[in-house]
Amino acid sequence: MAKTNPVLKQTILEVVNNQLKSLDPPETKQTYDRLVADGISDQEARRLIGCVVSSEIFDVLKQQQPFDHDRFVKALNKLPKLPWE
């Protein structure tokens, strides 16, 4: 199993927390609410959303293209299935 970079993990979770707080994009909060309603813990819901955030950041950097809102929302809608599964 790969080691987790604690600074990167905290930064990604901060992005998730900011999205939830600002409701931008609103789909992040909608996804969080859906996951929690399905019985997923607060911490796990945030971690899953963080996986989507990190996957989108990876795609943006790899493809050197701007953030793709539609791709991001599609990945959120698939949770708890992760983007790379």
C-alpha cells in the first residue's frame, strides 16, 4: 500500500471543506449529503470527495487543461465508487 502524504491529504481535505462551506460547486454538498444519508460517516464522505478532488487535480495537471466541471460532477455522482475504479 502506498504511503499517504499527510500535508497533501490535509490540503485536499481543506479544499473539500472549503467547497462544502462555500457551496461552490453545489454538487459537492449535494454529494456529501447523499453519502451521509446513505450511512457513510462524515469523515469517510469527506475522504471520498477528496479522492474526486485529487483525481481532478491529477487530470488537470496531466492533460494541461482547465478544470472540467462536468467530469468532476460525473465522478461525484459515482461515489462511493472511486474515479479510478
